[in-house]
Amino acid sequence: MSASKRAPEQSMTSLAELRRDTAVIVFGPDHWGDYPQTRHHVAAALAARGWSVTYTTGPHFIWDALGAKWRHARWRTRSSTTEGVILNWPGRWQTRWPRIAAWDVNVQSRFIATLERQSGWRSAARRIAYLFRPEFVPELARLGDCRVVYHADDSFSKMPNWSPAQRALEEQLVARADLIVATSEGVRRNLPGRGAAEARILANGADVQLFGDGPAQPCPADIAVIPRPRIGYVGSLNPKVDFRLVQAIAAQRPDWHWVLVGRVNAQAIAADPASREAWRTLRRAPNVHVLGSKPYCELPRYEGHMDVNTLCYRTDPGGWWTDVSPLKLYEYLAVGRPVVGCALEALAPLRHVVTIANDTGEWISAIEGALQGRAARAVEAGRQIARQHSWSHVVDPLDGWLLDLATPAASRTA
């Protein structure tokens, strides 16, 4: 039952009270201050609608000591609020050490107690645990009676190093969840158990206003010195990117300059045979420019000063990259530059605004057409589609699904 189909007596005020009086704890793998991912956007959009949202990355683990999460933490656990979301920042003292059972149990208990206090969990009329990763399943038992959401934003079981223990956790989570959400049809099909049949699709969105202003902003200094035409890719640089394709195009068209913006996962690239050598070659190419990670608020300027933006993912079967719903898709469309992409299933309905290419020859032809202005009509249509996929619109169905979870059974209608 969606919010629009509720009984007439359920006024907007009562729906607002439902949201306000429901504690939602979102479990995600990365800090709020990192490059915003689906989980950050969803949490902020729900908070903007009045949901009482708390976001946490869970306690530290001893094997992560001195890693990025540990380095950014203080010794004592703290809390802050941003975009209406309460942020739980686990302290270094909350570091799990599973081999020392007494210590590990104590850390977990203290973590949950702190999280419950920060989120108002025990005093809330209703409680929803919203998990973006199976690794947080063990926390559910300590949270007690609550509704559970599993939001799968990737096909995790297709990723390298997926273990039997992780598979078991995902199976438990799918079996336990009251609501299962997937970012694409491919991600849904890859879910275990009833997930493949019951998961609801919620595609990614974009901060449309932020990215729409990109082309009007000053060109960043490090891209201004790169000759045109500039062919851009903005996003994490890891094995999902088809470095062999980029290498082939760069070699055949030395007059085109590829601009790669994003964090480089060198370890993952080095471990992937299909990526390793192509990446080494790219780093030496004079017309390939690797600019590294940039603050999220600066990305619209980079995308806005490309001549063509690309979704150059791998499409070879078996990898998790075939199932992705690109987070940058609607950001690209909002920017208003031509977009060329690979033959991803998630892009098929958008062929009228994204030029799809299957091999090197088609990619070169598609980029040439975009540079010659043949994608102008698609660019304007893409802007209109992006406006329909702002995060505030994307969470419309999710808001209704959560209201269904939060609505007491006695007040539901058929």
C-alpha cells in the first residue's frame, strides 16, 4: 500500500507523525564525508521528508586499525547532525577483536547502546533497521524488535573475494528483511532466495540543481590546461571501468584527450588481469589525464567542462559491473553534455538520451557524432529526464514503502 492509497482519515499530519516517530538506522560501509553514494543520498532524502534517520558505519575492527576509518576517528564515540541526518561516529575504543571474545562482546554491546541513545531507538514508537550491506546482519539481534530493509546497491556476490561467510549473511538478510530494494534488474536477479522475485527496484538519482549549474561555473585549473576535445569519465577508477577500451580509443585517436576523475583503487586494478596492463599503458599515454579524486561539490564543474562524458564500463559476462545502475548517469544528464555509454542493461531504456556503443569502432563513431553536435536533441531530452530523477523524486516510492512498514497493522487498509 503506497502513501497515496491510504485511508482518507490518515491526514498529512498523521503521516508526518509516523515519519517523525519512527527511528530509522541506516547501516552503510563508508563515512558521510566521503564521496556520497546511494546510501548517503537516500538517508538525506528521507530525513528531508521528516523521517528520524541515523547513519552509522558500525564499530571498527582490529584488522582495520590505521586504515582510513580509524585515522578519521577520535578515541571517544561522538555524534553530529548534517542534512537532517544524525551521524554516529564510532570511537577508536569501539574496536572489535573477535579473537578476544569478552572484549568483542563488550564492544558490540557498548556500540549498540550508544547507537540506540543517539537515535532514540528505544523510545521510538516504531523502529526500522535499514541495511546497505549483509555485514551488518549481526547487529540486528542486538537491536531487538524492528522492521528490516535490505537495500542492495550492487551485486555483491559477483565481486572478488566474496566468501561463504558473506554469502550466508546475505542469505540471512534476504530471509529476514521485511522490504528488499535493488538498484537495478540485474542486482535483483542476483539476490539469493526470495530476493530475486520480491525485491523492488529503486534506481539511482542525482542532485540535479548542483550538477545542472556545472557548465556555468569556472573551468577547474587542472582541466583548463588540457586540450579539447575532452572525453571524460568521472567516478571510481577500479576494475569495473573498461581500461582496455579507453586504451584502444586513446591509441586510435591521439587528438582526443581522455580526462579521468576519481579515486584510483590501485590494489584492485593490480589484482585484476583484465585491467592491470591496460591501466599501466594508459598512465603513460600523453592524451590520457588522470586527475585523481575531487570534492563532490567540484564534480559538476569537471563534468560540465568535458565535451563528452562517458559510461565506459566493462560488459564481459560474470562481473558485478554488468548489473550496475550508474550513480553518475543522471548527474551526467543534468550537466547537459553528450553522454556515450556501454551496453548495460540499466541503460537500455535511455537509448534516446545516451548513445550506446558496443565495441571500439562504435565508440569512436559515437564520440565523433557527439563532438559534431549530432546529440544536441538527446542532450536537452536528457536534462528533462534528469529533473524527473532528483533524489527528492527518486525516494517517492521508498517513502511509501517505509510508511507501509511503519503503519500499525490495525490502521492499514486493503
